[in-house]
Amino acid sequence: MRTIRQTTGTLAAFAIAVATLHWILGEATVHFEMWSTGATSRADLANDFGLGLLGLFIVLPGSLIGAGVAAWWVWRKLSLREPTNERVA
């Protein structure tokens, strides 16, 4: 039962983190590309090949790595620790 709770919590955290990080990194990438090209609106970036490359090589791996770290952290927090009977001074 403990493993089911751990797995469910970890998968939920991964899904939420991947969506959130993808959105945040995507927005940061669009703003960076608008700043670097001097575009005044998002419509000006419609034919920008560099934006697609940034999305593929920066946003996607960044969101997956960040979500993996978040899932690992949740897995460790949901792990039950064995109580010890030793007194710690």
C-alpha cells in the first residue's frame, strides 16, 4: 500500500511539474527570442527557425529534467523512514 501511494504521488508530481516547467521555460524562450530578434509581437516569430530549435533543445529537455528532479524529491519525501529505538544524545 505504501508503494502505491509513493508511485501515485510521484507520477502526479511529475505530470504537474512537466506541464508547469514546459510552460515557464517556453514563455522564457519566447521572451528571449523576441528580445534578441527585436520582434514586437509573437506573430513576428511565426517563421523563426531559431525559436523551434530553442524549444526542442532547451525547453523540452529542461522540463523533463526538472520534472525528474521534482519526482525524485517527492519520492524521497513520501518514503517512510524506519524508526530507531536508539537514543540520540
